[in-house]
Amino acid sequence: MKQKYLFIFFLVCFLIVAAPANAQESDRVPQRTEIPIDGLSIYPNPVTGGKVYISSTRNQEKIIEIYNVLGKPVQKTRLRGREMDVSSLTPGIYILKIQEGKAKATRKLVVK
């Protein structure tokens, strides 16, 4: 009889110790690593003339997504050169998500 209690005691102790360790491993959020865009330049910022220039060291085609401060997408475009027209945007603060190949960047854009 003592052996059964001893076995049950060790089993319960093992489950108590092992359960939090397993829970922590499964609750972990995988780390997202972003590859930065080399030499990214966005000017003028704040934008006053309706055009913004986006350049980088590689100057490859870029996918540009513009979001308002509430997170609603307001414009998406592919940029082959440097000049992007933002004259359709109302004055305010926007978030730019830029992707060039596998590299990504997020920047703030102010339109006056």
C-alpha cells in the first residue's frame, strides 16, 4: 500500500513541476525578424507638394502600403522609381509599410 502512495506522490509532483514548463514553451510567441532596407530615405517629410520620394541603396521595385492612424489601409502601390504621388491623401499622419524584395520597413509619414 505504501508503494502505491509513494508512486502516486512522485507522479503528482512530476506533473506539477512539468506542467508550467510545458505551458511556457507552448505560449511563446515566435520572434519575427525583419530584414531592414539598406539606405532607406523618405523625403520630404512632412509632405507639402503631394509628392514624396522614397529611395534606397538597391533602388529595386517597392511595394508601398499606406495606413491611417486607425490601421485602415488607404493606398497600396508598386513603386518602380523614386517618386510617389500622395496628393489624394488628406492632411494627417499615416503609416508607410515598405517592402523591397524580402526587406521590410515601417515609417511614419506626415501629410500637410
